[in-house]
Amino acid sequence: MLKAGSAAPDFTLKDHHKNDVKLSGHERRKVLLSFHPLAWTRVCAEQMKSIEANFQQLSDLNTVAFGVSVDTVPSKRAWARELSIQNTPLLCDFWPHGAVARQYGIFRDKDGFSERANIIIDTNQKIAFSMIYDISQLPNIIEARGKGMEIAAAAAAPDMSSKAEVEGEFEPNKDEIARVLTIGIEAEKKAQAKYLDIARMFEDPPSKVIFTGLAEEERKHQNILEDQFYSISNKGRIIWGE
């Protein structure tokens, strides 16, 4: 994991609305990257709801917060809707799989997802604070480090910070993890194939096509994928023992 004082690697990721988010585009603000293993899991949900509840407090500290995980855009968009997330962008480190987590030294290769971690980046694009938490532990929104970065997290969410209180609520089954990730990967492949089929009607070879005329088709496909992920949310909660 990158330590305090290290230069923060720049990156661009899609958020759950499919907007590009570039780290260096926020150089005049502090940035909280709140990494979590997977959407549709209880502790991850509490982690994101805690950040959402503190949106104004973070803004008052000139800080913008992002949730980051390896889930796909459709999955995170449906999850945000389920959690009533309105102000917190949820970033998708899906492909290349876990690339940003790897840049920051917190990707768990054996599990296929990131550590649960908070990383605070200052206005000079340097890491001001970084901490990895136990997978079953709910992080504080902000761990105090540096001037102006002290926020009490107790008011943000129920007290679930000890492992004993959440024991058994996040015990990943690797087969189920692989299955859920496969759903997302296959959905992305189908989307790409669909775009290429349409592209071939306009230009050959398709690698040179700019898909500027496919916005409506993309929106339709995005809605279908979102509904598919939203419809399995109850099954997801069963998978993760919630």
C-alpha cells in the first residue's frame, strides 16, 4: 500500500452514471478514495451509506469522496439506487480488472477484489493518509490525519467498527464471487459485441468506428443490464449472508 507522502497515481474511471472521473481533475480539493470489496454486501453498503450521510461535512472540508470497487457500471448503478445514493459517485474499477487498486497496492489477487481501505489525497495530489481495514470491519469515514481532516465518524453510521459485531456477515464464498464477477464480464462482452455488430453496418473495419451515433442503443442496453443486476439484489444478499 502506498504510504503518506507518496504521489497519488492518476487514473480515470467510470462512475455509476458512466461519467468519466479523473483524479487530477480534483487537484484543488482533497479526495477520499473509499475502497470496498464488492457491491451488494452488507459492510460495503454501510460504508457507502456512511459516506453519503457525511456528504455535506466532507464538502465543508473541501473534500470529495468516491466509493471504489471492481464492480461493473450496471451493478453499481443498480446498487446506488438500492441504497439511495445521490451525492457520492461510485467508481468502477472493473476493467482492466482492479487496475486502480493495483496502482495503490491494495488489490487482493487471490480474491479478485480490493482491500477495504480509505486513502486521503491532498490538494497537491499526494497521499495524506492511507489505512487498510479488516474485510469485516466498517471503516471510519475519515481517519484524522493532517490539518482540517478530523471528522467524527460515530454519527455517520451504527457502531459496527469491531470485527466481533459483524463476525460472519462477510465471509466470501470464492465460487459465488467468481460467478457474480462472471455475470458482469459476460454482460460487458455482450455489450461490446452488440456495438461491433452495429458498427459493421456503418464502416469497415469496425476498429475505426467512433460510436457517436449509438447513444440511444447504448442507453437501452444499459437499462437492460441495470435491471438484470437490480433483480438479483435479493439473491446477492442471500449469498453474502445478509
